[in-house]
Amino acid sequence: MKVLLIEDDPTTAAYVVQGLRQEGHDCDHAISGPIGLELAFTRAYDAMVVDRMLPGLDGLSLMRALRAGGNGVPAIFLTAVGGVDDRVEGLEAGADDYLLKPFAFSELMARLSALTRRTAGKRQEETILRVGDLEMNLIARTVSRAGVPIELQPREFRLLEYLMRNRGRVLTRTMLLERVWEFHFDPKTNVVETHVSRLRAKIDRPFAGEMIRTVRGSGYSIDAAS
């Protein structure tokens, strides 16, 4: 299991990270809301553990942003704020569970395991991505628009998949390099721009309406043709 922990308290974070790794799981740790949000959107996780009181972006706002952006990774709020209204507010923001501090690591582990078991079947069913009349079959590795098959190279397929999974969200060049090419540095080439141009030639130009859009100074996004 790969877990994202978003927690600014170093003692709690060290305790959770150590426990997860001792259990054989992988864990990334973010010390603020903005860092956690970026990691959640750019890396794949099986579950998230989120503190409510975070610097930069509080846990409730972070959770709402994740769900609004289409991120459905199961999440547990881990917090000292434990009134009934607080728990209801956290669940309504998009969290799947709520665990109060102080807590036993064994209970946190049991809750994470239960969440991932419940969502495993749902994730397996998510084999078709759709944006407007554009459809991607992740199992057959096929793409079509308005029923017309579109041939893509492997890297073009990965780029389009990442765009479609983040429909309506602006993805920066850095995010694309990290997620699609697995570059954690700037290669100082126009590889992103070249591949986006190729995708447009196949996805947009032969059809009515543009789907892949450039947000000047920010990045790229995809949405249904207007």
C-alpha cells in the first residue's frame, strides 16, 4: 500500500511514517496543505491520512479541492478536533473516515486496510475514461473520438491519460514532466510542447471543437469541446 500522510506535527508524522514502513508499506509525507495537494494530484496513492489543521491550506479545504478535482483516493482525517459537528463537516468535505488524536497505530492501520479493501473493486471498474466525445479504454489501450479510432504512440497515450484523469484542471509543464516522463528535473527541451502538438493533431484538428487547451503561462488542460 502506498500512503500519503499530510501532517505538520513532526512527532505524529514520524510515528505514522515509521509504523507504515515497518508494516511494509510505502509512505510519502507532506508538511503543509499545498505540498500535500500537489503530491495527491501528481502521484498515485492507495490511501491518504490528512490532518485538519495544516499550514497554507487547511485539511477541509484540501479535501474539498481533491474531490472537486476528481481525486477519489480514500482518505482518513487524523485530528484532535473531534466534536460531532467537526466529524460531520470532515466527512461532508469528502473524507471517508475520521480518527481522533491521540490514537493507536493499530487502529489507524485497520481503518486504512478496511478503506482500501472497500475501494479496490471500484478502482478495478474504472477502465474507461471519457471527456466529452473522447473515450479511452485503459485495458484495451484504445482511444476514440466520436466513435472514430485514434492511433497514439505509448507516450502520447500516457500524456492523454494524465490529462483526462485531471479533466478541467491546469497541469503545469513540471507536473507533466514528472508524471508522464518521470523527469524530476527540467531537461531543457520542448518535449512537452512537441507531444501536446502531436496530440492536438490527432485529437482536435480532425474533429469539431478543441479539447486540449493551452493556459498561457500556466500549462495545459483538457475538457469537452465547447
